[in-house]
Amino acid sequence: MDLIIDFLDETATVKEEYFNLIRKVLEIAAQQERIKESEISVTFVDNKRMQEINYMYRQINQPTDVLSFPMEEPILDETRVIKCKTHGMLGDIIISIPKTKEQAKRYGHSFDREISFLTVHSFLHLLGYNHQTDEMEKIMFEKQNEILTICGLKR
């Protein structure tokens, strides 16, 4: 597998260990989803920048924890994603570092676990998984939990 991950830290606060953690999590997620020869962009922002992006693309004038911008729209059916291709640029993941810290504290788990959860959640969105129906949510959340468990990041 050749997964290229382009990191951009607009906050200038993310330690190298978190780049390595996210790289590991994305590689495991890609293996689980049988994705090969792909590229992903991961950008870390503060809440102000996240609010700007969220408003620009979703018309929601508040920061959020993570946003996903897939390069291609996969073909979906009710229960699974049918991938159009398994290589090329998958898309962009944007993570708010302050929101990640807030949520880790609120949910009573580590920053490692929260940033990994947000990364996996966003990665699955890049592949077309969603939680718009109960059935799709169940599938997506089972995949998230499986990947995080393999990474040793249980709740």
C-alpha cells in the first residue's frame, strides 16, 4: 500500500508524535478498506479558521470538530460503499485542534483517542460512508470502532 499523507499545521502546535499517530491510523484504515495508492491531505486549524471554513461550505457560522472534502463522490447503496476507484487523491480532512482538546476532555478520554476518532470518521466520509440513516450509521460506526480497536485506541 502506498498512502501519501500531506500534513499542514496552520496552528503550529501539533507535535510530530501526532503526525505519526494519524499516519498509523490512516494506514490501518486504508488497509481495512482495501485502499491502495492514495493520497490524503490533513490540515490542522484553530476554531476561528474552522468556523470560516464551516460557514463557507456549509453555511454554519460556528466551528466544528472535523470536516471532510472528498475528491470524488462514490456510488452508494443502502448498506455499503461501492468505490469508484481505489487510488488517486481521496480528499481533504480538516481538524480543529481546540475542538479536539475540548471533546477529549468532555468525553473523558485522551487527546490521542479523540484525534484518531476524528481522523477515522473523516476518512470514512471521504470514502462515501455516512450516517444519514440508522443502517448506514451502524455500518460506519462499527467500522470506526474496529479500526480504532486495531490501533489500540478503545474508549
